Amino acid sequence: PSSTAHSPASQGRPIGADADARFYAVAAAVRFVRGYLSFQAGRLLAEQVPSTSEELRAALKRLRVPPASRSRQTEIVGARLERIDASSARVTVRVRSVDEQLTYPLPIDLVRRDGRWSVLSAGDDA
């Protein structure tokens, strides 16, 4: 059973809507990274990458994907919420390059617009 009552601030963070926001932010970041990796592999167009803000989608359309990335095998091995507030979040998604035996963090900045999370930037230069 769920409750709509919120506890006073002195009793900590309320469970419910905040927990959902955390879940949806992480889910949007992971959806984006899956799509972005498929985009880099040449399996998706920039317009098809999910959870992407208009600003980032425009940047992806201008991005030249090197031929070497098309054969690279990658997988998502984890995701961690770094910070969140009412309108923004940062999630670090850990990606493993199977070919290179290398795991690296991919910081994802999200913005919440019209009740939906979308990715504003990915990595340090996107």
C-alpha cells in the first residue's frame, strides 16, 4: 500500500515521488547510452537515439562517426545516480569496451522538461 502523505523535512526525504524520479533519471540515461552506442556502431540514426534533448540531437546530427567505432563492441556494465534535483540530474554510466578490455565512466547530464527526463550532454565534450 502506498501513502500520499509526506513526512516533515526533519524526518528525512519522503519515499515515493523522489524515488520514482531517481529511477526514471537512471533509466533515461541508460536508454540514451544504449542508443548512443548503437548510433556509434552505425545501427541507429541520430534522430533514433532515445531520451535525447533537441540540443543534443542536433549535435549528434553534426557528429562524424569514425569507421573504427562501427566495429567496436561495447556493453553497459552499470549506472549510478550522482545527483538529482527537481529539474536536473547526473548519472554516470559505466561502459565496457569488449575489444579493448577497458571499462570507462560516461557522465550523463539530464534535464527534466514537461515531466520527462532527457539527456542534455554526455561525456566531457558532448
